[in-house]
Amino acid sequence: MVLLSAQGMAAGRIAEVAFTSEDRVRDVIHNFNADGFDSIYPRYRGGRPRRFTLPERREITKIAKSRPAEHDLPFSTWSLSKLAEFLVAEGVVDDISHEGLRILLREEGVSFQRVKTWKTSRDPDYATKKARVEHLYALADGAVVPDAGEPEVIFCMDEFGPLNLMPHPGRQWAARGGRHRDPDREPRRRRRATYHRYGGVRHLFAALDLARDKLYGHIKPVKRRTEFLAFCRYLRTLYPAQVRIAIVCDNFSPHLTTKKCRRVADWAEANNVEIAYTPTNSSWLNRIEAQFTALRYFTLDGTDHATHTEQGSMIRRYISWRNRHTDDRRLRAVVDKANVA
């Protein structure tokens, strides 16, 4: 109708060509002159109006996310039938079906999920330590202006392991089995089953430079205070001595300074380094934990290394690849999903 009108055709003639009325033609042309191409797109009404009001939907969502025990019910979790019966009994809604309840919860972003574990920290200095670690992260992210004497470089450091020689579960691409199985295909590759751990273990000392977004790692046969300090000395050599650095680590005993052994504190004081400890049972505050998830996902899952040399070589090559592909989409997705801090 708009094109025909632009060519100078009269409304009556356009109505004949389009098999409609002249009033309809004039409405379309007037709307186009007023709103442009937006007037051409259909205006969907969205179907039947919602049955439940916004306050009702919020109350249903609130109850669904609560525990039945909070409402004096002898159940550990809600089923759709129990939740629907409770909503009607409490007068939240007059009536609701199981399917309608499921659709409503899905629209509100609520799903039936496995409950994850969480260990509460009982560290008496929890607030102080957590605030210091978060402040260091803010410095690394450029969210705050550093004061005089503040660290310029932030490392997140921890140990990964033990690395033993065993078949690790994983996934692979393989031909389908069952009815779709090709009788002439080769047997599917399987994982070796073993209950023995030969060859001892190794430990990966790793650190994440938040400024450069680079991962560093050394593999050692043991993880004692001597090896920890050796790795810290390596991190110190990455920057000039006048650049103050901070190392975020957990409360594992080799990281600590004790009355019998003050090597960690003495070394940090002599080398312009701050050791920032996460609170007890709060290793999730350490950002390197997400990097370990990615390392396990990309490097160890589905492997069965014969020697520690072979396993260590693969880990070192992964660290090199990771530092060259920090913007890899899949890597970022795995890290972001695992990152809590």
C-alpha cells in the first residue's frame, strides 16, 4: 500500500489492488507518514494476559526458594505438588496447576538445583583479612586509587595437587552406541581402571599476576616452606626490587610465619613484599582457584600419563598456551563460571 501510494496511485485504486477498504488504505498511509517503518511491523499483543499478578508471582517465588521447614512442614525440599498445595492452603493463589507452577517458576528464573556445600569461616580476623584481600583486588582492577606505599603488583598464589599418575575421568568424541552402532567400527577408547598409585606425587606451585593476567607455575616433589619461599623468590625476580608486590595465599602451614620459623616474614620484609592471607576456610577468595579449574578441565581431564615428566610437560605447555590465549572464549567461560572472588 505504501509503495503504491508513493507511485501516485489513488486510495480507491490501491483498495482494489490490495482487496481491502479505502479506510484501511488511508489508515496505513497516515500511520506510515506519522511513524515511518515502525508502523508497518505487527504489534503483538503477547497472548492471553497473565493469570497471576506481580505481587502473587513474587510471593510464589519467595516461598519456592524457602525451605519447607521454615513453614513448619516435615519436608526437606519442595515438590511441585507440595508447593502448589501449600500456596492454595495459605491463600497465596486460588488455584494453580503443577504445570502452571513449573512454567511460572521458569519465567521467574527459578529452577530445581542441587544444593552446594559451603564452609563458614570461624577465623576471628575474618572481616579484616577479607577486606584486605578485596582491597588488593580493587587495586589490581584499578577500582581505587592506591595510597603511598601500596603494592603495585598483586599475585594470587596457591598449590595444585597432589599430581599423581592415575587415569583421570573425562569426555571424548566417539561414535554412538546402541541402535545406531556401526557393527564395523573400532572399539571405543576406554579409560584404564586402576586402584594403585605408583610413582609418588608432585605438586604445582602456581601464581596469577592480576596486572598482566599471566599464570606462572613450578612443579615440585614436595610442598614445604623451602619450596614455597623458592617460588616466592622467583615471583620477586619478575619485577624490579623497588616495585612493591603483594602475594595472596591461604593459611597452609608452609605459608605462615611461626615462632620457630620466621623465614617467610623475614624474607617478605627484606624484599619489599606483602603476604596477604585469606581467612581460614576461605580459599574461595583466592582468584587462582578458578585457574585451577580451567587447568583441570583443559589438561588433566581424560588423561592417563605414564610418567610425571610427561604430565609436567603437558601442564607447562598448557600454562604457556593459556598466557598466549587469555581472551579464548572457552577459557574465559570456564574461569568465569568457577570464579567466586
